[in-house]
Amino acid sequence: MNNINIRFQTARAIFILVLFSFLNTYAYSDQSNLSKQIKEAIYNGVCFLEKFQLETGGFENETTNDLKKEHWILERTNAVPSYVLLSMRYLKGGKAKLIRKKLVDFLMKNKEPPGVWRYWEPEDKRYRLRSPDSDDTAVAWIGLWTQGLSIPDNVISYLKLFRGPDGKIWTWIDKKIFRFDKAAEWYLNSVIISLIHGLSNDANEVDVIPWNDSIPRAGDVDAVANINVLLMFALAEQSDEKILSFVVDSFTSGEFKKGSLFYPSPRTFTQALMRAYWLGKIKELEPLTELVQEYLLEPENCNFSDDPPMETALTLAALIYSGYKGDEIRKGIGRILKLQKENGSWPSSVCWRGDFEHQHCLFRSKAYTTALCLEVLDMYLNQRLEN
């Protein structure tokens, strides 16, 4: 009887060992196959961007003021190249490196003193119709920082001039905001001259402007733009409690769910927020990571089967930045791989909105959508290797 039990136990142990070995081999094979698919998708996406990149080093995007007619117009901006550079920051390979070099050269050529950017690139006839803005400036500097360039202190000081008493950074870097108050205008002009000519670099020196009630309340305050500015400040080793408070309140109050002024998708907010936490090492944002995960893992937000690639990529980027490693990420990665086109790109959808000459405009970019999908695939691949 004892011999029978021993043989049974031995056979059972061997069966479990063989089964475990089979399942482990299958899982390894499945993981290896997925890694291969991801690498191929990244290579094809980079090839598309290499072909799509303009001689100037930038990328075209599309705009419309009438979605019903589906009439999209090509335009050239500084915004899309900045976002592409940021998303491609760590992609390996000679092609990706060359694309980044052209993007860096493009942005450095188009910046204005003391280090700011307008939405459109100089070749666009509308270039001078808009003042430089804080959001494009912040995203450009974040991308350049990832390529080893330092963010100048005088640029930080300059952006701090364009804010209200509540501390929120305005979108437009426009001196006309102060034209109703001669004292403020004189002060602003004197500070700008010193910053541009390098006579002052103190990022805290210009934090207070002589306000009075005759200065109108500046509009166009955007929560996502303020997150990007907050990250830019952090990378320059500067902190700002008022911007931080505004950003945190925008999330905890649920206000972000309505979309921000220029970014219609709430997931753009969560992605920018978690990117600031991860890339800028802003420890004050750490308590929000689990709350962001809870929001994004709600069924309506992670049902990737109905999402365009950009929404899926924004969700995955925010989750990965927050430290999440659940199965939902793999599900989303599968969706992104499935939607890649034969030419290596991904279908674009509206990424931001604005107005021009009192007309509401919507913007989309195949280059930015593709770069964002590549960013997520690359982050997921690195996450798997770390594990």
C-alpha cells in the first residue's frame, strides 16, 4: 500500500512539474512573441515619422473649424514638433536619433528671446498673429531637456511675469495684458529688458508685479498648460506652490473631467499630470497616483475597443507613469498594435482645440498620434524588461 502511495505521489509530482514547465514555456513564448510585435511596430512607426518629417525638421498637422464637413487644412506649428520630440525622447536606433536631432535644431532655430515659442512656425503666414505662449514654450523646453539642454533661469523668470494674483500662469505671453496700467507696463518692460540681455537671471526676483484693479483679468488659463509649466519648472529645479495647488485642485475637484480650455480630453490632463510626477519627480503629486489609476480603470475609460489610438495611448501613458502594471495595460497595448496602419502610422483624432479670428478650431496630428503610440509601446517594453 505504501509503495502504491509513493508511486502515486511521485507521478503526481512529475505531472505538476511537466505542466508547470509547459505553461512556463508557453508564457515565455507568448511574451517573446509580443515583444517582437512591439519592436516591429516601433520600427515601422519610426520609419513613418522619418519619411513624414519636413525639410525644416518639423511636422505638419491639420486643423478645421467644421467637423461636419470634414474639411481639414494642413498647417505647420512649433507645437507638434515639441510633442513629437517629447514622446520620442528615449527611442533607440539611428533613425529615431536623427529625427530627434532635426527636431532639436528646428526648435532652437524658431525660439524667440529670451527663450519662448509661438504656436505656428515662422514659415506659416499666421506666425505673427499670435503671441508666444506658455504651453508651447514649456513643452518645447521639456523635450529639449530630455536631449541634454538646460532650461535657462531667465526663461522661468519670464514666464512668471504672465500670471495673475492667484498664481495661475496665463497661456499667452503678451505684454498687451498690462497696457491698462502704466506702472505695471513700465515695470514689466524694464524686467524683460534685463532678462533678455542677461542682466538678471533670478527666477524669484520678478515674482511680484505692481497690480491694481485697472488691469483686466487675463483669460485663457489652461490646467494642462499649467501642468506643463509646473514640469518645466521642476526640471529647472524650481518649485511653484500656486501652480501646484491649482493643478491638484483641478484634479481633486473633478474639474478636469470637463476637459481643459485647449485640451478637450480629460485623459490628456491625467497623462500630463502623471508625466509631471514621473519625469519631474514632483513628490507632491504622488498621493494622486492611486486616484488617477482608479479614474482611468473605470470601465468607460479602459474599454479600449471603442477608443481611437490617441485616447488609448493617453490612458496607458498615464497608468505607466503612475507605476501601474495591471493586465489592462497589456490589453491596451494589444489594441494599439491592432490599429497601426501598413505605413507605420496610427489614425489621428482631435488632440487640442482653440480659436482663431473668433472661430473655434480643432487640431489633429498623425505625427503626434504616432509618436505618442510609440512612446507607450516603448515604455511598456522597458517595463517588461525591468520585470
